Amino acid sequence: MTEINDKIKEVIDSNKNKNKIEKDYKTLLKENEDLKEEKRVLYVSIRNLQDMEEAHKKVNGVLQRQISELQLKIKRMEEDRLNAGRMGGHDE
């Protein structure tokens, strides 16, 4: 009878182990899915930041070009004013 009880206990313990393993497996699968989702969210965030950086660089380039054009325009206006003053006989 003791052998039968031992076998029954062994089967019960084995089933408990299987249940624990199955539960652990499901937990690991859930954690893996959560990590995949977190990775996807981070990728989207990084991509958005890269897009913003690229747009910023484009705008900055346009602004730098406009500044250069305006500086050149101011320089020409100053030169024209000086030349006009010299031709008129007085310097402003």
C-alpha cells in the first residue's frame, strides 16, 4: 500500500510541477509580448525624434540662407548709400 501511495504522491507532484511549468511558461510569453510592445513604442518614439531632427535641420538651413541673403542685402544697401553720398559730395 505504501508503494501505491508513493506512486500517487509522485503523480500528484508531477502534475503540480507541470502546472507550475505551464504557468511560468505563460508568464514568460506575456513578458515577451510586453517587451516586444515596449520595443515597438520606443522605435516609434525614436523615429519621431529623428523626423523632428530632420525637419529642424531643413528649417535651420532655410533660415541660415535667409540670414545670409539679408546680410548681403544690408551690405549692398550700405554700399549704395555710401556711394550715393560720395557722388553727392557728402558722406552720411
